Amino acid sequence: MSNKADKLMKQAMREQQKRIRPGECQKYVRLVLDQGLLLIPWGQELLEKLNNTDLKYEIRSLPARNCIFWERNVGQQTLVAGVELEDAWHMEQQVLLVYAEADFQRALKDHNLGCIKAKLQDAFPALNCQFTVVVPRLRQSKHSHETNALIELQLLQQLHVEQLAQPQCQEFILLLQRYTKAIAELPYKQQRQSILGSFKKYLANDNKQCVRVEQGNGYGRLWQQHLNRLPLVTLEVAESIISQYPCPKRMLQQFADDPQAVQTLADVKIKRSNGPQPLQSERRIGNVLSNKLYTLYTARDPNTLI
């Protein structure tokens, strides 16, 4: 029973990772549009353009007029009316409030913009949502009251403001695509950030120059890559050091046991990259690099200058 439970748990974890993976995650995110958006001048055009994209959406009657939010399929199923299973969707913490041209001008005239955030928080009280107000792009005008109103939305109410250029419907579709992609990829980026924010970032295989170590293979390549990261260490220098010290442990033991270890390392001859023969000039590792490596691997004070 325990083995079966472990298998189910691992399967669920793999499925969850698949759902947040870039390229797959947008399949599990959908928009929820307030039905009032169909009544704005370009509402029907909006539906037509949405149907021509990969965006998933639903139309409902939302507690705040002309709003949009996002939901994510969490991979669970709930019993509906006791007869069928449906996917469970959870609301994301992002809400857009859309103003058409006439509605925005009316709100400016009636001074109704000052209470937008309070109304949105009353409409969506359960989540710590981030609110964005979408308005038409302001025309060049001698009057600055429109600009001041938008500044107050951002500074006084802590709302994000997006302005739509013409054609507004097409610009709005592009805006929805950007937001949907960002929201869909957010769990993956948060997961990666939690890993890369600690010392595990040195073990993460994210870069093309990282070295994969699996089942005991790759340690020699990792040792060489580490040496190549150090100043003054070229590929030939790293290979010459590795020929003398195949692993870091061998070098550390030499430094600990042999008083002449620094000079021994300094006398190591640099070999050609295409063969085992040393250069005719018999270049050596040298005292400068040898002392730097000794300081790097033996110093106990983290503030030691190398």
C-alpha cells in the first residue's frame, strides 16, 4: 500500500511539474471576462479576436463590471451535482479593470476614479490581488487633468495603469497575451528563483556551460570547468593542473602534507592542448597562480584577498 501511495505521489508531482513548465503552462490557464465587456464599443470584436488566438476564456457575471481575471487548472477534480467530475480551477491574484473611452471620460467628469481600488477590493476580498486599470491612451492636450488622474491612480491607490493605443481592441489582445503568459509561467519562475536564491544555484544545470554529473560520471569535467572559471587559468593550464592533481582532494592533501606543495605546483609544465609534449619554452604554472590557488583552497578567513 505504501509503495502504491508513493507511486501516486510521484505521478502527481510529475503532473504538477508538467503543468507549470514553460510551453505547457498556458494550456492550464484561462481568462474569465465580465459579460459587461460585450457592451463596450469593441466588445464583439474582442470576442472574435479571442477566438482566433490560443487563449482560453469564459464569460461570467463578475462582482465588478468590466473586469477580467485569470484561473488556473490545479489538476484536481471535484464532484458536480453528485454525477460528474469537473476540473478544479483556482483564481489567480491578478485583476484587470477595463475602461472604454466614454466610460473613462465620464469617470473623470464625475470624479469617480478616486475610489476604484476600494471597489475592486470589495468585489474581490478573498485574495491579495494586484489590480490593473486599462484605459485608452491619452491624446495630446493642453489640459493635464487626465494625466494627473492617472498619476493619482498609481501613486495614491497603488494601481498599475495600462494605456491602449489605437486600434484598442488589437492592443488589448496583445496585452492579454502578455499577461496570460506571465501569469502562466509565474509558478515555474518562483520555483526556479527559490532554488537559485540559495547555494543550490551553484548546482543548478541552467547554463550551457554547466556540467552534468550523473552516476559518478562528469567529476573530471566539473573539476576542469571549475579551474577554467579562475583568472589566469586557460584550458591548457587547467589540463596541466589536472594531469598533476586529477581531483581537488589530491591537491588539498598535497597542500596539507607537503611544505613544498606550492613550489611543486608552480613547477608544473604547461602542455599543448593537442598533445602531451610540453612547449619548447617550457612554460610553467608559475608562482603567482600557484600561490593564488593555495590561498583559495586553504584560507579560512572569508575576507582573504586572493
